Amino acid sequence: MLAYNMRLALKSFQRTPGLTMLMVGAIALGIAACVVTMTLYHAMSGNPIWWKNDRLYAVTMDNWTPGRPFESTRPQMAPPQLTYQDALHIGASGIPLRHVVMHRDRGVITGGTAHTRPEPVSTRLTTADFFAMFDVPFLYGGGWKETQDRAADPLIVLSKQENDILFGGINSVGRTIRWNDYEFRIVGVLAEWFPRPKFYDLNTGAFDTPEDAYIPLGWTEVLQRPPKAGSHSCARAEVVHSFQDYLNADCVWLQMWVELPDAHSRERMQAFLDGYWLQERKAGRFQRPRNNRLTNVGQWLVDQQVAGTDSRLLVGMAFAFLIVCLINTVGLLLAKFLNGAAITGIRRALGASRGQVFAQHLVETSTLAVAGALLGLALAALGLWGLRTMYSIAAQFGAAGYQELARFDFSSVVTAVALAIVAALAAGVYPAWRVGRLPPAIYLKSQ
């Protein structure tokens, strides 16, 4: 029976090709708009490590001056980074299951086999837990140990992209390269990894690309110079005569995250922060009201104004556009079915039941919905390709990372297409029911 109804649907399409294309196009445009906006929404406002949202917490403390908050428009917010002395002291608490203290720097790598010229690289100096804490995937090898971090061992982890440039993508673990004229041994190569947004460090842009290389945080003191990248802010003018003065200054430039698996560990960590704050306050620091925070990833993105309401409004507008398209489709289907009611009347007179007539028209609607969904996906792919091209051009002017947002998001595609097909089928129910209720005698007399 299904094959028979499909043949009837195809014949119906052949009789009204223009109207059929109009309805398929309307459904496709609505689906394309939803897929594109939902893809961008998930990329820009989603939590890239949602499965650890109740375990990972950014650590912040308000060390700014009493009369001048870090953000004048949001005085309740503490600086998003910590000073060197605060980060190291908190990291030595031993309370978190894992902890990460890190900052960004720049360097130059030489020594690859496939690329012999000096290669400028963005570099993250970090503690050893970075890779396990953020579930960073490895293609070859792994990270380093905590003891090697404290000792500032000359170890380096490369991104997949950097390993492709330097070594043509082969397993380079164990090879030696030079980073800023220091000899480093490669211990790991990352697999493809691009958290969107880049939650662990938003200072260089929420959609900035991850770093090319990773070395132990202990190298901060070995290098004896301030980092050449990242964000640096000082609460007040600092007198700096040496690098040690820079490390001891009340300037924030390091990011800190902790992994706290349960409520008890969170309470202990909060108590430790408050105790340290009180100790430093008595010593003359932390003159603003106490504002020590442990912020999970989801709330962190909201606080740092990455996950806002603009994207939600765009998604709402896209679905409103889809609804308008479907309402138009309902009107077109009803007009089409009523126009063909004479043929339906003959089928009824020959013995077809109302249920069979309803099923015939519902199959026709389903075919339109599927065709509209497929065309909508093709249009969405075209739209995302256009956005990627635009973002790639913008990347040449400093807006790097945004081109990675405009890629198909599986959950967005499934959600939008499923909703559209269900909505299109629902839109076809009334026209199919209406034509099935018409008395056949009226049309038989007119023939």
C-alpha cells in the first residue's frame, strides 16, 4: 500500500511541479536557517566539557584596589586571573584531585625533519595535570609528571597541527627540537582538539585556537623574562627592578583551575581560599570585600560574557521563520489537496475509505518533508561553508578561530531536522484530514 501511495504522490508532484518546488523550498529554507543558527549557538554558547561541569572550577580572588574594581561596569566581578604568588600557594594546598596553573607565551621552534626553517609557535606553560584534567586526547605519547614540572625538565608536547608541520605527521615522540634556543624532548603529540569556547583561557579570545606547544610551568622562572603573550593587569603601579620583582608583583596573569569531585572537597577548597585571603589581608593585601570564587565551567562562560542571550534570540528567530514557512506550506497543501478533490472523490466512490485517503495524502506530505529536509541540509552546508570562508578571511586580520565554529554540529542537525519533519507532517495532517472528509457525491455530479 505504501508503494501505491508513493506512486500517487509522485503523479501529484508531476501535475503541479511549480507548487511542489515552492513547498519543498519553503521547508528547506526554514530547516537551513535553524541548522545554521543552532550550529553557531552550540559552538558559541555550549559547554565544551559539560561532562565535567560539576568537577572543574576556575579559581579567582579579588586583589584589586578598594576604590577601583577590576571591571567598573561589573564591580562584583573579581579578576579572571591570579598573581604568580597566589596561584603557586593555592596550587600547593593539596586539596584538589588535580590542579592547573598556567599562562600563555610565544616561542620559536627549530629542528623538525619536514620543516627546517624556524617556526613561530604559541606556547602554553602549564602544570602537569592540564592534559588529564581537561581530557586532552593524545595521538602519540603523553604528558609529563608533576615532579618533572617542578624541576622544569626540558619536555614538550606538540599539537597535531604543529607535528604535521615539523615532522609530516609521523610519531615524533623521543625526538629533540629547540624551543627559543633551549633543547626540548618531545614526550607527546595531541590528537585533534579544539574546545569551543576555549574555556580554560578566554583572555586571547573565546574562540582562539589552542596552543601549538606545551611545556612545564617551571620554565617560567628558568626563562627569567615576562611572558610575551597573554593578558597582564596590575592593581597598581609596580616598581620592578628584576624578574623576581615581577613574580612578586600584585599583577594577575596566570589562569588556575581545580578539579573538585565532590561537595566536601569544594567546601575544603573554599575554606582554604578564605583562610588564605584573611592571612594576606592582615598582611596588607586584599583590601576589597572578600570575593573568593570557585566557578564551574558553565557559570564561568556566563560570567565572562561568552554565553549570552544574543545567540538564543537568533535561534528563536530562526525557528519562528521555520514556523512561518510551515504555515505557508499548510495553506499551499490545503489549496492543492482541495484542487484535486475531484480525483479523491472518484477514489472514494470506487471504495477507498477515509483512512486510505488520509494515508495517501499523508505519504505525499511526508515525501515533501523529507525532500525539504535534504535540501535544507544542503543549503545549511552551503551557508556554513560561506561563513567559514568569511571567517577565514577575517582570520587574516586577527579574528582567528571563528572559522572552526561554522562546522556541522551533529546534535543541531538531528534536532532541527527532526523538529522540521515532525512539524511538516503535523502541517499536512489538517489538509489530509480535510480532503478525506469531503463528500464524493459533489464531485461525481460535476464530472
